[in-house]
Amino acid sequence: MKRLLNDGYDAVEELLEGYVRAHSDVVQLADNERVVVRRSLSETPKVGIVFGGGSGHEPLFLGYVGEGLADAAVIGNVNTSPDPMACYDAVTTVDQGRGCLYIYGNYQGDVLNFDMGAELAAEDGIRVETVLVTDDVYSASDRAERRGVAGDVFVLMAACAVANTGADLDAVKAAAEKANANTYSMGVALSSSTLPVTGKPIFEIGEDDMEVGMGIHGEPGIERKKLEPADAVVDEILGIVLPDMDLKAGEEVALMINGLGGLPLMDQYICYRHAHDMLCAKGVTIAKSMVGNYATSMDMIGMGLTLVRLDDELKGWLNAPFNAPYLKQ
């Protein structure tokens, strides 16, 4: 794939500079320039929400900092966890005396570095709790071992909705944990992403091949096979996700089709169409729909499907008002 970059080693800094200039009414860089923060925090002190991870997944994570949503995003290098000082600096920048919640995908480097950031904050007397997002169905049979993908967005929405009510840190954490426990995702890649520094793909894949179950960093999936029509791909994903979540007729869900960066919206809506019809045929009600590029892998061609089992409480959280550059409702 062709890309418009300058020096690949400067890509993250130039991304952040461009982003905060484009959205200067909403966000700014903290003193630590790997931390994007709201230009103005809540007038009423609340639990601080810190979102974060490696760059290359835009609009994840920086796109979800804004009014009613995340207070800060901590940004690492491409596909690399943020450093511990950035994680710590995000907390000290947004803490309003109510403590902070870290939300990020379950990846070893992120866990290590965010944990160190929380330990540093504790030395300042700031309580920090963590919720790891574990929505990727294929990545492990044990829920606690799964990696986080586009489900990050739903977990963030739930936590922020509750934080905005003035709830304490324990309640905000519980809301994020509830959202995570009810969120299930799986994706398919048709191409690799291209690394800014090398200009080369992370992995090789044939022109007419696809990788079922691949992660957003290029982690291997279930199998590599010939590219199939959209309906067959959706059927294959649902055939794995639905049994895992044990979804029953009469239940309600949120349905997201997430583009991985290089898949046209045309294709994404074609996939949504079939997923919608298959769920309705099973007697499942789709109470919330999201289609677009929410958690990408740079220029990777592919998509992920995410389902969230809803009850009245979760449905209310996911429909709360948010105003960030990449999530407005």
C-alpha cells in the first residue's frame, strides 16, 4: 500500500501535532507530548478516564477524548505500548481528586507499563484502577486471557457514562467490567498494514487470500483461506461468536462493523446488512448499530464484527451523550 508520510520515525509525533491542531477546540497535548487531554475537564470533579495504547489504530485512542468521554489518551509508538511516565503523567494531568480508571486492551506491554504508571500515581496518593478489554473471541478460550480489539470503544462508553453521573471509582470500574464481560468480537484481514518506518507490510498474504481471526497488530488468526463473499465471511464470524456468547432469541444487542483502515464503507455496510439479517432471523433485536473505522490497523484491509449483549442498564450507558471528535451522540 502507498502512504503519505515524511520520515517514518517522526510519524507518531506528526500525527499528534496534526490531530491537536485540527481539534484544538476539544483537545490539547499535555506537558508530556504523548498524552492527549481534554482542553477543559469536567466542571464538577469526577473520576478521570484514561484510555490508551499503541498508535496506528486511529481513531483509537486519541479520537475518543472529549466532552463526556475520555479525559486523556496515552499514545505509544506504532503497535507499541505507551511508556510508564506517559501513563503516570496522564493521571496527574486529569485527576480531580476522585481517582482515575485506566482502560486499555489486554496486551502484555500495556499491562506492564500502565501498572507502573498506576504505582507512580499511588506514590502521589492518587488511586488508579484498571479494566482490561478482552473482547477478541478467537484469541483465547479463557476470557481473562483474550486481547482487546474494537470492544474497547463500548467499554469506554459505559465507564464514561457512569463517571459523568458523579459515581465513585468503584462504580465506574464495575460499569466498565460489565460492558467488557458482555462484549464479543472477531475479525478478518485481507491484507497487512504497512509499517511507517520500514514502508513494508507486517506479514505477507496472497492477493486472493484472507486471514480469519487476525488481531489488529497482525497476530495470526484461525486459518488462512481463499477470499470468500461478504455474506460467507460474516456467517463464519457469527458461527464462532454466537456460540461463544450463547446468544438467545429475545435478547438485545449492539452491533458494530469495524473497518480495519483500508476497507471501503461500501463493503462495511454490505457486511452489516447480512449480520443484521442473520441476527434478526435468530430472534435477536439490534438496539444499537455502529458502522465505520473505530479501531484500525493503519491501512489494513479487513473488518471486525462486535456484539454487545444488552440489558436496560448497558443500553442506557451506550446511548449517553458524548462529544469527542470521533464519537458524537
